[in-house]
Amino acid sequence: MADNIRDVVMVGAGPSALAAAVYTTRENIDTVLYEKAVVGGMAAITDKVDNYPGFPDGIEGMRLASQLQAQAERFGAEIELGEVSEIKDNGATKTVIVDGQPVEARVVLIATGSDYNKIGVPGEAEYYARGVHYCATCDGAFYKDKRLVVIGGGNSAFQEAIFLTRFSSHIDLLVRSTPKASEVLQEELQKYVDAGQITVHLNTTTDEIVATDNKITSVKAHKDGQAVEFETDGVFVFVGLNPNTGFLQSSDIELDEQKLIKTNRHLETSMKGVFASGDVRSGATMQIASAVGEGASAALAIREYLDELTRHSA
């Protein structure tokens, strides 16, 4: 095989790819990561990560991302800024188009993650991770005995609202029109409505997230056409995910109905030699710890794949 072919190209440089790079580079597997935005992904722009194992007092997201990056680079991983627009299958090799230029690789790991859909109202972006959240498991514990507003009407909104009752004193659930959640979830949520823990507001559109002295105080909305305002200590938005798989739409890599990448139990996609891990993968749990674990698992599968390539070429 030609010397200019990289062993592994990783698309994305979030926690999953960085963890995978630690494993591949420790075994002297030539590895390069291409990231189009921020190294560390969504973890890097999270104010505080409170549920990552090994940090009893939590850790700032940027610090965690920096430590993961430093560890990967210590073992020889190359991290480059660049946007991948296409992956071509050449059989034993793949061509990854980075900023319009081809990069040849024996294996590709896609770990581009997913982004939470936004509602696009004033205050949402300004107070992200400082009162506005998209992950109840990650941030719900910050709101012990506090009032919360949950925005959304699908399965995730209902599931997360139920989960947040473990912490909050009361939840106002704002549903833009009528619930889209399954009947089972609607019946389950009704138990919390009957207990006075959740109040559901149908036909309610969110207008603004209001803060005073950098602290969330309320949500302005319209309910049945009338202006209303909900006092709250925090806002959780659950209006779906937007996987970073746009560059795969014309490829042979199979996606599920949510545009997440389908993989087998070895984390290999429908394109042989191309793997996926972390939040971009169908079935992912959308947690940093599990994304890191998947990265390690993907790296071990990649090593086995490379060993197989070597045996076949001998």
C-alpha cells in the first residue's frame, strides 16, 4: 500500500473521536482527526460536566475537552481543522474529501456528533448551559426543589419531563400545538399531572427566555393567542436532534429515519471499513461517558479490521 495512505481518518474531534484516537495511536496506528468547528465538540461548549466518572466535583466542559485533546496528541494523534464533504469507497481504501481535497485512508471513523434542535428565541443561545439546557440527565440535578419549564411535545420532551420530576418542585410543560408523544408516555405523564408535579400547556409558543442578573427568571409565551409568562429557575428544550450527517446524504452509508448512522455490533457502518461512534450513531445514549466508551470500542474494532487488511495483502 502506498505510503501516502493514512491508516485512520477520523471525522470530528469530539470526546468519542478523541478517545478512539488515544487507543489507536497507542498502538502506533497512524491517525488524523478533522474537525470543522471546535475540538471537543458540544462537550467543549458545556459550562460544567457533572456526570463524567472520575470528577466528583464536576469539570468544566472546555477543560475536559482540552485534557482529552492533550492525551490524544501525546500519543501522536494529528488534529486538523477541516470540513469533510464526502467519503468515497475504493474497496480496500477510502477517499475522504476534506476542504475539497482528497485524503486516502484505510479506515474511517465518523464521530461528528449531533446537535440539539433550537427554538430560536431570545435568551436561548445567550444562556446555554447557564439556565438553558438540552439534556435532563446531564443537568437536571442542578435544579433540586426548583421550578422548571420544559419545551416540547414529543417523546423526548415527555420522557425528560418525567425524569426531571425527581429534582424539581414543579414543571410547566409547554407544547406548541398538541402532544406528539406516544399514548403510553402521555398516560404515564398524566400521573404526574394528577399529582400536581407537572402542568401541561397546549397551544403554547415560546417567545423569550428572560433573565435578571444573568439568572433565568421566566419564560414569555403565548397560550391560545394570549400572552403569558411562566416563572422558572431553568429551561429544558426537547424539540429533537439534528445529527451532523448532512455530508453523507449522497453516500452509501445507511442512516435511520432520524438521519443517525446505522452500525452493526462492531460499530461498522454499511460501508465496509467505515465505523461510527458517539452521538451520531443510531442507538447512542447522548452521554459523554458512553461516547468515550464507544470511541474505545470503535478503536479496537478498527485495529482488528486493519489486521485483517494486512493478512489479506500479505
